[in-house]
Amino acid sequence: MEVKEAMNQGVITVNPESKPLDAFKKMYKEGVRRLFVLDADGDPKGVVSYSDLIGVLGSLRPTNSEMASLSISDIMSEDVMTIDSDNGIEDAANLMVRADVSGLLVLEKDKPVGVITRTDICRMVAAELLVPA
């Protein structure tokens, strides 16, 4: 099975200039644990996780001037793990394990089209195991 058959279509994103609190609100609203950071051309620049945001927001006070100047580019990881939509699910699982990440940005022709997570792969495996032959 190919990644494009199991991925979540669409990518929840923020831009590098976004504020951490705005990103956290977006993450909560969309029900995701990571946001991919794309530049104005739609090219991946980084990823910011729920843990990253909780760490930053928990350490800052709303009156702190640092909060006003902090942007996603200051806290994001620049190591965006990607996979092509035509790759196999096994490739995605192996890459996630080797890189110790829980999600991959899925690309088609070098443009983001979706996300595949460990949970997506687990659901697929469970469905295969539970479906009678």
C-alpha cells in the first residue's frame, strides 16, 4: 500500500512569523499535535509540535515582552521529515522509527499534500489484522 492511500489529505500549517499562542490555538482547533511551517511559496521550512508550544508557553508570562517578539521560527525544528506520496507504508514506518518522529509531511512533486502519522499506520495494521480473510 502506498502512503497516499493512508495519509490525511491536506496539511495544517503556520508561517514562520506566526505567534506561538496563535499556533497553539490553531493546533487545538484542528485537533492536531504538530503544525508544519511553510514559507510564502508553500515550501516546508520546519515543524512545531504540541510539546514545543507547551514548553514555550508554559515558561512565558502573558505580560512578558519576550512573548510579543517570539515567533514560530524561533522554536520550530528545521528538520522536516518528508516522504513522497508514492512511497510504501513500510517506507514511512521505517523512516519514522529511524528518525524518531511520529509524523511525516507527504509530498507530491515537492509540494505538501498531506500528513501520515504513526497512528495512521497503526490503524491500517489493526484493520488488516482484524478483517477476516
